[in-house]
Amino acid sequence: MDAQRLRDSFSRVNMFGDEVPLFFYSDLFIRHPEVRDLFPISMRSQRDHLVGALAQIVSSVDRADELTPFLQGLGRDHRKFGALTEHYDAIGDSLLTTVAHFCGDGWSAELAADWADAYSLISSVMIAAARRDEALRPAVWSGTVVGCDPRSFDISVLQVKPEPRLDFLPGQSVAVESPRRPRLWRYYSVANAPREDGTLEFHIRLIDGGAVSMALTQGQSVGDEVRMGPPVGVLTLDVTSGRDILMVAGSTGLAPLKAIIEHVAMLPAPPQVHLFFGARTADGLYDLPSLDKLAAEYDWLTVTPSVSADSRHRGETGSLPDVVTRHGSWSTRDVYLAGPTELVHETTTRLTSAGTPRNQIHVEDFGWSEP
Amino acid sequence: MTVAWHEDQKRLTPKEIQEISFPVSRLGRRGYDEDHVRAFLRQVEQEIVTLLNEKVSLWNEVERLRRRIISGMKSGTEGVLFGKEDAHVHAVRILSNAQLTADRYVADAQAYSHRLTEEARSRRDEILAQAQEHADMVLEEASARAREAAIEALNSPSPASPQTETDRNALRAELAYLRAFGEVYRTHLRAYTEGMLRSIDEWEQREARSLEQTSLEAAGLTDFGRARELR
């Protein structure tokens, strides 16, 4: 396989933009109509994902050390979408047809061999990773909504019982799919440490125009079914550091941090934890009663709520990074951050410039998937 | 090898138009209405997508005909103008167009629901701010009244040296008046607050209903289409 020749042909094909994935999926669905069911109605973001993944694969096709973990992740990740080993051949056929089509006169026997070799390498790594994963855990967990608690007009707290039991680390997330939005998966953090009855708590905020959050906040009721993927995420408690902890949660970013607080509570000698919980207005502080209860129960826990867009509010007001830095320097603490991207970014910048080493700051890394 | 239109990588793409953001003009300087600019950009994006699609299908057709001619020359016959392979490419094109239409339906529904929720949210904030303002006003007026009453009570003769029966009666009357007054204000405030809460509830329900409707239409695209045909 000539990696450079492969890359050149890909960049030539890629100039046709959206037409390329469009052709690919249409070709696939005409030859294998049964595969269409594995995809959502709108294929817009699906096509972007495909091109993004292909670009990454093609650029590192001759660097196995880089490519292999990426492909293994993809292979495992595709299990929850219902991808089966036999689908891989169908996809390979359509991929080669698509590249050939857009290469036009530039298509040759050597190029065909390059692409066939590359694809068989890609698919074998993905299939092997999926098989290994199959031995460890189910592709999806079905879940029943056992509690549904609307906290404000746009925030709901759901309790879901998965079947079978779903093991995870406090702070991790799972992908959730509602039957009302088939084939659309969104990641949500579990807001608790593992419980005896195995239930998971999700804090869901209605995103304007958000298809899945709308299905999960509006008209959701006890007894409804959802599906969940395996737990993912790196925002988990570092039990070895021994440092005290600063937590900053914006809105439903509280979920993973609450799970980590429950984890801290299980330690023999819990460190001091100071949690700042911020929202635009007071009714966005949707979980304050339960946090107050925790703070009353644990003497190592301090909770400071703050509100950014209501100057009448009695209590802390201002932007969350301001409020946090106003309360002192936190350079000796481990920091756990979650919330809207800008908030996480801004808080990280402020804390590092105030002396907190970057490696003491823990944030979720959603770089590999759609949040 | 055909040199195609697409080889210039510096060209503007629909995605770039979709994602562009302009800096806000400085205070005191006039700028365009943001909503109008956005709406126009959406239109431009749609137009470019359409043009790109047309261009690619023309390119496909040219390629197809070119190949036909070459294979005809090689085999010495004129060849068929529309073979089995062409039929497949044709089918792919038809399905692609159907998919793009579906994508557009979903995107439109999503944009509509986005606008709706955004409006509902700002309307809700408005109602709450109004209620708060009104409550402040009522409170202020009530406390001003109370202050006046207190000053009046101080200035009036002490009850330790009671004056005439009429004075006492007047004080009693005043007290009764203030009590009634306070009650009126409380009732007033309660009625107003309840009214506000009711209107927020109603707004929420209406919002939920219409959001549900929109998303159902988006999700059940095929059913929706069928239902419209039946009508």
C-alpha cells in the first residue's frame, strides 16, 4: 500500500465536499437497504462525522501506533449503533465505489488495491476491538425511567434503572438515546456514584432546538424506556493526590461533580471540598436543596451557590470565574470543572494564571465525540 | 484527466457561511440588524448548496458521457448511452436528493423550535421582571403608608393621658383603616402574583405543546408527509 498515493487520491476526492459522503451513503443504502435503519432521519451531521473520521484515518494510515487506538475506539463505539461484522464488507464496497466514482479518470488498479488494503486493515482492527468488547459487556443497556422530576421550566432530573446493571466510575458519562428520537445519541453524565439498586441519575437541560434534550425534558414520564451506551469519560476522582478539592459547576455541569462528591464521601479520610455552583438566575440552581443536605451531613463539604444575571439575588452574584477567584487562590487544590465550554475554558485560564498547575485541573474531554 | 471546477481549495464553503460570526460594531456606530444578516446568510448558504449540487451532477453527467464515448470507440460500436452502471449512479443521485430534502425538513423544524424556545424564554424573563417590578412598587407604597402611620401615631397624644372619647374613637378608626388597608394590599399582591404564575404556567404548557408538535413533525417525517397527502 502506498500511503502517499492514498492520501493524494483522498484529498482530490475530498474537494467534492458533502457530495462524497452523500454518494457513499446513497450507494450503501441502495445496495443494502436494511442498513438504513441504523442511521437517523437527518444524515447531515452523520456525513460530517464520516468525512472527519476518514480524514483522520487517511492522514495516519502509515502510523499504526496512532491509528490503532483510534480505530479500536471507533469499533467499540459503533457497537451501540448496531454495527455488525457483516456490515463492514458492505461499507468497504461502497467506500471503494465512491472513491472510484469521484476519482474519475484518475482511478487505477493500483489505487484500487491501495484502498482495498487500507480498508481491510481498518475494518479488521475495528472488528477485533468490537469482538473483544463483546466479551466484556453488552452493546447497549435498556433503561426504564423510574423517576422524573422537573426542577425548573428547562431542567429535569431523571432516575433511570438500567438492565443489566451498568458499572461506571463516578464522574463518567453514558450516551443516551430516546425512542422518540431514534438513532440520535447524546452524552449525559451520571450524577451519582454507583448505587445498590443500580439506578442512574441524569440532569437534563433543555437546549433551544435540541432534539434529544427536548425529548428527555418534555413529556417524559415514569415507565418510559431509553437506551444507553457504555460509560466513558476521564473526569473522575484522583484518589492518590491527597490534596483538597475545588469544584466549579455551571448549570447541569453539576451532575458529574455531584457523583465525585459521593465518591469522596466513601474515602476513609475525605479531603476538604469547596463546590461553587453557578447559574444565570436563582431558579437555575435546580439542585440546591440536595446540595445543602449534603453540606449539612459532611463537615468537609462547603457549597457556594452563585447567580450571574440577577443583581437582586441575595448571595453571591457575578460570573462564576469571578466568584471563584474572589474567594481566594486555589493553587494548592485539585480542581474539577464541568459546565458550558466557555465557562470551563475561562475558569481554567483564570485559575492557571493565578497559580494552579494545569495538571491539577480535571475537565471532561469530549474531543472524540459529539457532546 | 479532467480538471474540475473544484480544484481551487480557497473557495467559500456552505459550512463557512453557516459558522461565520462578525464582531459587533462599536458603541455609537451603526451596524446591520443581526437577524436580517443571519436570514440572508441562510439564504446564501442554501443557494450555494443548490449550485454545488447542480454542478456536481452536471460533472457526473459529463463524466458518464465521456466514458460512454471512450468505451464506444474502443469496442468499435457506438455503445448504449445509458447502461446498467449508469442506472445505479442515477439511483444514487435520486436517493441523495431525497436525503437532502429530508435533511432540510429536519433542519427547518429544528431552527423553528430553536426560535420558539428562545422567544418563550425571553418572554418568560420579561413576565418575571414585570412581576418583580410590580411587587416592588406595591411593597414600597405599603411601607411608605406604614411610615406615615407611625409618624402620625408618634405625633398624636400618648395613650397614657387619654383625651376625650372622640380622640380614642378616632385612633380606633385609624387603626381599623390601616388594618383594612394592609389587607387590601395583601389581597391585591396575592391576586397579582397568582395571575402571573397562571400566565407563566399557561405559557409553559403552550410552549411544551407546540414544541412537541414541531418535534413530532420533524421525527415522524414520513407520517407527516403521508398525512399531508391524505388531506
